[in-house]
Amino acid sequence: MRHRPAPVLRAPAPHELDAFAACVEAAFVFSFPDDERELFLAALDPGRCLVAEAGGAVLGTLASHLVELTVPGPRPLRVAALTDLGVAPTHRRQGLGGRLVARFLEDAHDRGEAVALLEAGDGGFYRRFGFAPASWANEYRIAPGRAVANEPGSPPGSLVQLRPDEALEALPAIFDRHRRASVGEITRTAEEWRRLLVTDKGADRTGFVVAHEADGELDGYLRYRALVGASGREVRLEELVATTPAAYRALGWVIGSLGEGVTITTAPRPVDEPLRHLLRDPGACEVVAQRHRGWLRLVDLPGALGGRSYAAAGAVTLEVEDPGCPWNARCWRLEVDPGGRGRAVANEEGGELRLGVDALAATYLGATSFARLTEVGAAREEVAGAAARADRLFLFGRAPFQGAEL
């Protein structure tokens, strides 16, 4: 049998990006449409990517991008996004994916990026590297005839339907205002907007877009499309973004006016979605699925814990287990001042709350509580009341939600 050299991990050369894309296609068993392949290649930063190469062949890939994540405060935090981790079918189950992730974490730490983020269909693989779901989403369904507004009448402000070119121009600015105030949300690139709204030939991908206008400014929008399925007519709500309560109420009114014989389903929405409270019967908005969204990893604990705000002044000492990033594996005393600013300092006196770095990641945006983690053994109190004290610091307003995709 011919000897196969061990794969070497390194950044790809610019001329290897086509091979990078081909490996991604082989790993995920699909082919890029021509327009999307061009967008994919244009978005790659070779200096932030990794390939596993042996004998001139690209056998594994990992891409990294800097994105802005809104953390509790709300505050913007630049984080390292991991995407396109793939291994050629010929080299799976040999630890290559794990090597790529470990190298990614080392590189992020060396660059001073305190938090990493990814999306995963099957997160079990990433759990072993310290990632945990930091936000969740529900998909909802409203049966025909049940989308009846609690307060019928005219919506507040003005509503306008946008053409595809108008949507491409207007929606990014509205979304950007929204995501800066929404914990868990991330930036959306110009390439992603084009992928969402138009094809390479300028054809419409939007379906329908309705925007809300108040005082001469657009402050919210609704994207939806009409479908015909086995159960009849359906309206799929792709996205609802509102920067004011009035915009949300008006766009919710649109949902209630889409037709009595139509089933309304949604793309992932926040777990505390307030749409149900606009309906005469709140129970009409049924949860049909729950999904994790962003998976988060704390790469540098002092940087990550100091990068968000807190709900109250106080202190708690966390004893963190982290075999993947050993520089994190110690006791950290988190001290929060009256203004909600936190500082994590190494502490040698022992922890009040012991937990793995993945459990800490699950609490970082406020999606789960330390008290719940102690109930299932994912965290352990060394000092009674430590979990409740940590929750008073960490829990911060509405449930986090990531609507944009990496």
C-alpha cells in the first residue's frame, strides 16, 4: 500500500481556494450554484482559513470570519465565527476535524479574539471542544382562521410594500439598528443580503417585503412568501424586524390580515416571541419546533467576561474546567461594579461555583441559568447560594436570539 503523508494544517494560498470550495462540496455532498460559489469564494479571507493538505490535495477545510455579536448591555463584541468545517470522505474518523478546531481556537486566542461562534446542525461534535448553544429559537404555526388581531383596526404608522431593489437598499440599515439592540444577533454581510434578496441575474428572491414608516423613516420590515403545499395555501414568515414597538405592532397587524384560509408558519423566531400577544387567542400561535442557533465558545475568559455588561453589582468566583483552552482552566473571580461593568481576575482561593467552559458558554448571553445547570449536574455549588448570585449578575432582559446566519 502506498504511504500517505500525514495532513499538514496551514492557511491556504489564494490559488487553492477553488480546491477549498471543492473540498467543502465533497464534505457536505452538494454543489454550489454558480452565483453562490462566486459569493462564497469572495467572502473567504485566506489568512483566517485553514486547510489540511497532504500530497498537494486539500483534505479538510475551516473558514473563519470576524463578526460583531451583540452581547448583554447591549454591547457589540467582535468574535471569531467558525464556518465550513469539512473533511473529505476519504479521511474521516481520523481526528482531522478535531485538529482543525483545536488550531482554530489557538489562532483565535493568539489574535486576541475572546469569543468564538458557530452554527451546527449536530452540535455534539463541537460540545467536546467547549462550545454550547448560547441562543435558542422556536418555529411557530398559526392555523387557518386563527390569525385574528386582538385589537382590530388600522396599524400605527404607514405600511409600504418594497420592490426587490428597494428592499436591497433599505433593509440592511433597518436590520443593523435592530441587531445592535438585540442580544445574540450578529452582523449580516453585503454578500449575505444579496444571497437573501436577489440572484446573480437580479431576479427576485424576496417573496414579499412590507416595511413600516414613521416620521419619514423606515423602522421595521416583514419578509414573507406564499407557498402551496399538501395542506393548502401557506404563508411563510421569513423575517420580522422592528426597531420600535409601533413597528412591531403594525407588522404583526399585517400577519393577521393575510387571509382566513391561510396557514401561517415562521422561520426560527425568538423563544419569547411576542406575536402571540397580538392575537385574540394567544394559543393560536403554536410552537412546532425548537432549535439551537448560535453555538458559543469562550476562548479567553477575562476578555469574554469583561466584554459584556451585567444586571447587578456583585461578585462570584467560578472554577472553570477547560481542557481545550488550558489558559482558562482555573478559578476566576468576577467582580461587577454598580454600572454593570465586569472584571475577571485569577483567584487562588477556590471557586464558589464549579463548571465546565461549555456550561459557562451556555449562560453567557442569558439563554440559561446557573440554577438550571446545577439541577442537571452541569454546574456544582461549592458555596450555597452561589448559583443564585451568579444568575443575578448574568440574566439580562429578553431571551437572546440570532436571526442572521453565518
